[in-house]
Amino acid sequence: MKKIMFVAIFYFSYASADTIYQWSDPWGQIQYSKTPVPGAMISDLTALPAPQETTEQQKQEAMLRKFQSMRQDNLRFSQAEAERQALRMQELEARAQCEQLRDLMFEVQVADFRRSSIYGFYLLPGYYGHLQMDISREIRQKCR
């Protein structure tokens, strides 16, 4: 049992000493090293592979991919901004419509008050009441 523990401890200490880190350089090439680099992950490799030189074509392709990525990000941002503006316009239109409905309700109530105050009683019962109910229903449905 002691020999197994000794072998296990020796194996794990040896394995951790040869930790190889993997990361992607600015040109998109996978690089390996024994020292940790910001953004690096631990690799499954046990031996350090030979370093690869980045060719000019690989650099140009990486720059093209980066440019296309930036272009797509800008397009997504523009679309999101247009959607936000459209939602804002819909919200403003809804508020304006609610304001108009409330103004109309006020005018109907004033007209109902004038009519009842002139004659002292309702000549046509329910005329303004139906308007008030209809406008009130519209306000409840659209102005929350």
C-alpha cells in the first residue's frame, strides 16, 4: 500500500511539473508553452510541440476574419439600435394616443356637465354615458 501511495504521489508531482498550456495567438494560431499565459488553458499534451511560424497569408486571413467579425458586430449593433428606436417610437405613439383619449374623455365629461347644468336634467339619457363607457374601455385596454 505504501508503494502504491509513493508511486501515485511521484506520478502526480511529475505530471504537474510538465503542465503544458495552450492558447491562441493574435493571428489565430494555437500556441503551446510550459509557462502560463493570460487566457491559456491546460493542454492534454505531455510533450511540448515544436513552435509554428505564422505565415503572411495566415496573418492576412486572421485580419480578414477579425474585420468580418467587427463588421458583423457593427451590423448587429445597428439592427439592435433600430429595434430600440422602433420600440421607443411605438411607446411614444401609444402615450400620445392615451393622452388624446384622456383629453376626449375630459371633453365628453365637460359636455355632459354643461348639458345637465343648463337644463337641470338629462334630455337624452345615456348619450354621453355610452361615449364615456366606450372611451373608458379604450383607455383601460390601451393605456396601462
